Amino acid sequence: MPESFPAPDLAALAQALGPLAPAFDIRWLEDCDSTNSVLLEMPPEDDGKVHVLAATRQAAGRGRRGRQWLAWPGGSLTFSVLWHFVPASSAPAGLSLAVGLALVRALEKLGVAAVALKWPNDVLVHGAKLAGVLVELLPGRRAAPAAVIGIGLNLRLPANAIIPGQAGGATDLVREMGEPPAREHLLAAILTELHPMLATYERAGFGLLRNAWQKRNAFANLPVQVNGESANIAGICLGADEDGALLVHTAAGVRRILAGEVSLRLVS
Ligand code: BTN
């Protein structure tokens, strides 16, 4: 019998969002396979609102590189945001970095210390993963692209939790800040940072956000290995360029790595 949770308090969520509340249309499901999949398969009409879908439980949460996003009852905050770009806005290539930055800002404001970013978009605390982002573009021919931005934030992991593909291990908000705020308040805190961040990204691209991202680069100037589909690259991590690509100083010069099926790890 699955553990039951009280229904989310959407009025408290709207109150926490304050003047931003009318910008959003927020649904909160008890269960679904994956909030990203639901928005991709049944995208709501573009009515000018930012559609957000949260789920108390995901049966088949997805992560980057075909990994699972593992869930334990009450263990994480999981939601997706559907963002319609205005025509001729920035290409979505650096979008996931901008989302990571919004998450870091929200967590810092909540009092979480030492939050850093691992390219392209893992949120780490002292090398352990606290949150992940999965950006997927809506398929089809559209005048302007639309992206489903999925966010999973660890709230309370079981002591023996093993997160696949996470060399530095995982952490959760309970460990990093003590008892976290109610999930409605957490979601409001993240959306409050995400909305202006996406608007800036859409208007000006990642270039304007790059300095802020570089300051939070967990691997800045450290030796890294990038495992790609066809080759592995070793060098010193220089961070992200104006387009959000990863720069690595290798023996053969600076290599520019575009977001894709690559994983970045620290070399000891
Ligand atoms: C990663 O770290 O690899 C990305 C994890 C993204 C998980 C979130 S949880 C909400 C949304 N729905 C999913 O199926 N995945 C994302």
C-alpha cells in the first residue's frame, strides 16, 4: 500500500508566488509516470501562461542519458515546466544551464550553502548531487520552440540510496539545511527564480548569465574527463562559453563540447 500524502495546498503555493501567481497554471498530480512525459505527450494549449506539472510520485521518472530518476515516497520534489519561446528568441542550447542557475539562486535564498553547478545542469553540494534538470524540446514544426523543463530535487533520501551514474554520491535538503520548507513553498521559491531567468535567457541568451554560471562552476580549473559518445576528452575545465558549450583545455588546445550525450567527471 503506497504511503499517502496530504493533497498539495495550491492556495498556499499561489500566495507564496505573490504577484507572479497569475503567470502560472499549476497542476499537481498524486501519481504519474513522468511529469516530463505527460507534458510532452499532452502539451496544454499555449494560453500565455506557464504550465507547471508537479507530481507527488513518479513511477518512471527520467534523467539525462536515459537514466532513471529514482523516487522514494516523499523523497523528492518533481515537476516540469512548459516554456514557449517567443519567435526568434535564443536557441535552446544553453537553456539547461540557465535553469541550473535559477535552481542555485533559489536554494541559496533558502539558506543552502556551497551550492555549485556541474555542466550542463546538475546541482551539487560538496560534490554530491542535490538536484537534476532534464530539458526536452516539444517535437513538431513550430514557429517558435517550446521546451519541457523537468526538475528533480532530493528532499529526503533513504540512508542507503544509491544514485546511478553519480560518482560523488547524492545529498538531500534535510542534510543540507535541516527540515526543508513545505513542498509548495519550495516549488514557489524555485518558480520565482525560474520565471525571470527564462525571460532573460529568451531575450538575451546565455551570454548575459555566463558570469554568474562560471562563479558556481563546481569544476572550475580542475582536471576533468568528458566521456562522450565517440571519444573521451581529458583536460582542465574552463567552464561554459557564451553559448553554454563546455570548454576544456586539453593538450591539443581548447575543446568546445556541445550539450549532448556526454558526462563530465572530476579526475583525481
Ligand atoms: C538528471 O539529473 O539526469 C535529470 C533528472 C530530472 C528529473 C526530473 S523529475 C521531474 C521531471 N520528470 C522526469 O521524468 N524527469 C524530470
